[in-house]
Amino acid sequence: MPQETISPVSLLTTAETEKLNPQRRQENLEVICFESDEDWRYNPNTINSYYRRRPLQVFGRLLEIIFYFVSFAFSLWWDKVRGKSIANERLQAIRLREILTKLGPAYIKVGQALSTRPDLVPPTYLDELSKLQDQLPSFPNEVAFRFIEEELGQRPEEIYAELSAQPIAAASLGQVYKGRLKTGEEVAVKVQRPDLIGRITLDIFIMRSLASWAQNNIKRVRSDLVAITDELASRIFEEINYIQEGRNAEKFKQLYGYIEEIYVPKIYWEYTGRRVLTMEWVTGTKLTNIQEIEAQNIDAAHIVEIGVECSLRQLLEHGFFHADPHPGNLLATPDGKLAYLDFGMMSRIEPYQRYGLIEAVVHLVNRDFEALAQDYIKLDFLSPDTDVRPIIPALANVFGNALGASVAELNFKSITDQMSAMMYEFPFRVPAYYALIIRSMVTLEGIAIGIEPDFKVLSKAYPYVAKRLLSDPAPELRASLKDLLFKEEGFRWHRLENLMRNAVNSRDYNFDNVVDQAVDFLFSERGTFIRDRLADEIVNALDSFGRRSWFNFSSSFRQQIGLAVHETPLELKEDSYTVKHLKNIIGILQKTPGFDPTRLISLIAKIINKPATQEIGQKVAERLANKIAARLIRTLLVDENYSEYVSSKSQPALPATTTR
């Protein structure tokens, strides 16, 4: 409905505003905060200006929050004193759920996040907090139906052929009815709660004020808590605009709907407004209901892996990610797909941040802590003028303990916990975007741990990261790949082998794409360094092969003429480091989806005709000749054993003696 255009300043200064009843004051606040139904934006200055003129309202809310949590803490202490902590655990869990429900949407979301952490919260509390996902108290149908009529211009019965008599779910921001359109499609109709704006803006004002005070008065706090609060508030403001949520759903489907096991419901725009959303009804089971999922012959662990893969693509590929993946928003459908339902809280990551995260994972896995320290500068955790030398040993200590022996032992939560402890000692600051990433990934790992206790998000992430490193043409990732594979001692074939072995497990890893990217980069100007190092590796491999062939030939010849055969030198007993890994890599290639030997033949012909190949050939020939000449000179002039051998051969042979 069109709203009257009113100046926010006049609204804040008129005596009439102070006399408004609660409902009228709520509407007044909406006019102040938002320019139009189509374009809601979080404006902290407007909210601050509004509530600074209402200190009694703010103080009353603050006292309410303090009272609830202090009384809860006291009851826990009193149970402990009386030895009834275990006996009353269920009652206390119910009380905590009720407190969070009374405090409203902001605190309900905290409870939702805790409900996904079986490693942090006792099972009894998990059961109760999980009810915050979609089992909150509903508001009257009369209010919901009035909102539908106001937003859509028609009464519910004129729009929907059927509509459930009561909400089938009630969450922090709205409640959902099951319905059927006149055209027959089953739909979910989400209607917003009537008191959202006032409660959310007041809690945001209080949280932002506390964050500002802590940031200015507590020296140990170096993160920009105000920016983190603003980022969270911006996402919540988007979430309470159902038009924006519909747009988010369609964008999410456009970016990630190609993943076969991901399902995104359709939005019915003709029946959607700012406070009402009509979307396709999806039948499915919550990811936390493992028994019911498995009863349908669905692999719950595989569903979670799909969720991890989709999250990685959100974070690292397009930068548009779901910031609220709690179990109420994720369903396993009967045909084994993962359905996303709620697209209100989404966030974005800039390209440099996405590439920085991939580089950080690579450096983390390979324990390159010096490079990891530089990654934190790129990701805005450290200022560019920070001296990272004292930070490098601390990173080695924190992540060296967390990583364990292999990628399979990576644990996202343990790493973030230890990282949080280390941040107090050094000038780290947490960027606003990172807080939502942590919330999203930790929540997802919490869901996964409930299904598979040893689940490791980063372990599942590495195949995707490996695929991106091998196939993404972005200069940032090409540089990371070079740093990963080349060191002073030479080309680290084992790391290339490890990347390829992991990348094969990535969904859309394609042999042709990887080979094409590798060839294009190798023969580009940026690949000059690699071509030069590759020439050294070819020289070493040919030299090793030549020495072994010569030794085998000379041994065979000596044996035929009756001379003693020398013992095979240790370095010639086995394949060289390079040859050994080349054999492994060829084996991996043969198992790679899309591998075609005939494709290699045409590729080799293409490579041979490139001018840079001839340049490599010349370098190989020159360096190999120099190496052989150097070895020959060393053998003739320096090797004492060889000199003595030649001297003994130059003496006349003594006649054989016989014993009579």
C-alpha cells in the first residue's frame, strides 16, 4: 500500500509522535526507517536518532534483558548449590527457550545457532533450542489475514483455494501456512510478525551501543564490533522484507540450481509483498531427523556433504551465500535432494576476499605460516603495516596443533576457537563479513557433527579447493599454485599429485578443462618461471634415466667379459623422485573423468609446435650437456677410486699360479 511521504525529522520532533499508541508508533517507525516497500535499507544513524530521544524505552528494555539472564544464571547456580543440576536440566532448558522467545527475534536467532552445536550444548538443551527453529508461539490469524489483504489487495479466500486453519510453523520473523492456489499448486504462505520493526530496531540500538562502548573502553577488543553489528543488522533488515527474500531465492537458484542435488522452491510473485511471501511447498525432512531420513533410504551424510559443497561454492565461487543455514531452513527431500527454504539472511563476499580465503586454506593445509600471515593482511584481519614476524610462530603453534597429521583431521571449530584465543595477543581485528561466514560454517559443521561425529568441514572442502587451484585461470590462484608447487629445492611433485588426487573427488572436475588451463598458463608470459623450473626437472629426470641406462649397459657388458660387476649405487636402485611421482600422476590421470588417450596425442602435437617448447628443448639440451660434462670431468680428475682403478688396469697382468 502506498505510504504518505513524511519527513523523518518532522516525525521525530512533533509532540504528536510521543502520543501515538504502540501500533501507530510501530507504523511511524517503519516510515522513518524505510524509504519504500521495494527498497529497505538499514540506517544506523536514523535508528540512533530515534532511540536517543527515548531513553526510558531503551533503559526499560535493557533492564528486561538483564533481568532475564541474571535470573537464569541465578537459577542455574541455585540448582548447583542444591545438587539438582541434573534433575532440573530439562526445566532449565525449557526456561532458557522461553526466555529467548520472550526477548524476541534477535535472541531467538542466537538460540537457533546454539541448537546446531551438539559439541557445545548438552542434548537436553539441544532438544529445546531446536524448537526455536519453527515451533515458536504464533500470532492470531486475524492479524496474519489482515496483512495478506493489505499486501496483496485481496482477502485470503479470494487468492487461495485452500489455507490451513492454523500456522504449520512459526519462526522468529513470521509464521507459515500451507495453502493451495486457485490454479492447483501447493504453496507455503509466510506472513510476517506484526511487531518486528520496533523490537528489532530497539535491540539493534542496544547491541550497537554496547559494542561501541566495548570497542572504545576495552583495550583487548580490537575487532570492529560496531561494523560486525551493522553487518548483522543489515542482513536482518533484508530478511524482514519478503520482496528481497524472493529476489534472493531466484538469484540463489540461478547461481547454484545447476547442482543436481540442490532444490530451490519457486516464488509466486503475484502473491508476494513486503510482509507476505508465497512460495512453492516443499515436502522434506529436517536434517536433524536422521532416523526418518535413513528410513527413506537417503544417505544423510551425503546430503550434508552436498550442503558443504554448495556452501563452498557460495563462499568461494560467486560470493553470494546463505548466512542462516539452520536445520529449519534445510530439508532432505524424498528423492534425496537438499532443499533450501529461507533466503532472507544472505550475504556477499568480494572477489579479493574469496581468492584470499582459498589461498589461506592452501597455506593452512601446507603449513606455510609465513604466507598465511600475509593472507590475514589481504583478508583485512591485519593492517598492511603490521609486523608479522612475531605472529608467524603463534600461527604455527595454533594451527600446527589443530591440523593434526593430515587434511582429514582439520576441524573448523577447533581452528576458529584457537584462532580466537590468539587474536587477543596480536593486533587482529575481525572483519564484519567474516563473522557471518563463521556463523554459517560453524552452524553447518554443527549439523554435520550431529549426523557424523567425526565430520570435518575443511576436509570435505579441500577437493573443491584443489579443483579450483588446478582449473581457475584467475591470476591470484595461478600465483597460489606456483607458490604451492615450487620451492628452492625444486618442483614439489608430491603436492601436485595430492592436488590432483583430491580434485578428482570434486563434482565438476573435468580433465579437458584442467589440461587446457595448465597448457595455456604454462605457455603464457606468467608461466615463464614454471617453464624454466620445468626444464630443470626434465634435465634431472633425463640425467637419472641416462645414468641408470648406462650403468645397466656397462654392468651387462662387464658380466659378459668376465669382469666384476659393481654394486648398484643407492640413487640408481629406485626411480628418481620425479619419475616416481610422474608415474603416480599418470595413474591419477587415467582415472580422471573425461580422460582420453587420443586427446593427449593431439595435445602433445599442439605443444610441440609452440615456440616456447623449442626454447625449453634448447635449455634442456644445454643443461643436460653441461651436467654430463661436469660429471665426466669430476669422474676423471677428482674421483680417486676411478684413478686407482685406471692405474691398476694399466699394470701388466701377473701370470696365474697353481698349487702343486
